[in-house]
Amino acid sequence: MVPVHPICHRTIHATLSNAELARTYADAMALRSHPAIARFLGWIADKPADFHAPTLSAGRRRR
């Protein structure tokens, strides 16, 4: 198990279902290849470690 920052964890679960995570994005490289996750990582990269922002709920997923 890899520790994940809370904002990253929320974004992952707002973007992908548990089934998708298990089936297709079970490792970090695959997860980073998802277009929405890649955009998020590009956006969050220059934020401070204690940065927090609202996350879209699972009902408003963008793929």
C-alpha cells in the first residue's frame, strides 16, 4: 500500500470506481496514465503539501 495525500485520494475516487481501480489502474504508472488523473497531477504539482481544495463528487465524474 502506498500513502496518498487526502486531496489525491479524493480525486482518484471521484474519477474512478473501485472496480476500475482494481481492473485497470492497480499500479501508480497506470493510474497516472488516466487523462483526468494526469491533468490533476499536472495542476497539483506546484501546490504546497498542505494544499486542499474541493473535489468533484462521484456523481459529477469527469472522464
